[in-house]
Amino acid sequence: MSQHEKAQHPEDLTRLFVRYANAGDAEGVASLYEEDAVMAYPPGHQTVGRAAIRTLWEKVLANAPRFEPEPPLPTLVSGDIALTSTPPKDGTGARAQVVRRQPDGTWLRLLDQPEFMTPDTARTTG
């Protein structure tokens, strides 16, 4: 894997995701995940492992989607584990990630729930 900027704080992961995704850099996006990370995407499925996450993002980024930064909700930290989340700009649901501090002090995503619909949202959009 080539050299990519590492997250020094849990909140950096979202900023770096937007940077790499908008650059079409699936390898960069995958570098934000632990080797055995689990991503709840596509909807209703799980993508397991950094290599599979990279392959998924190669397909998604081939369509050149644009991602906008979303203001983070307060991060919850307990030792080397943190919960990060952002509310989508359209106000539907939430995004949440469990991240873990690495031995070098940087942070990587362990669990990623990029789309989570609230029961009220699912009823109105579903």
C-alpha cells in the first residue's frame, strides 16, 4: 500500500475519507480501515476486510461520486476505542464508526455503518 496520511485523532478519519474518495483513491479509502474491518455496505450486506473494502470502493468511485464534509457529532472515547458519527446533510439517519488506536498512536476504522436509517426515516422513505 502506498503512503497515505494517517489519522492522528478519531475525527480525522472522516476528513481523510472525503479527501481520498473525492480523489478517486480507493486504496487511500481502504487505508483508513483495519485489516479485518467490517463495513455495513452495500445496504443489507457486509464487506469484510481491507482488501474487500478497497475492491468495493474501486467500484463505487468508478462513478466519480462527490462527497461533502459532514460536521461530526461528539466523539466518545474509552481507552483505545472510540465511536465517531456524523449526521448526513439531508437529516436522514446517521453514520457511525467504531475506531481503534493503533500501536503507533494513529486511528483506523474497525466497524463502519455508513448508512443507518432511524425507524421514523425508514417509514417515511421506505
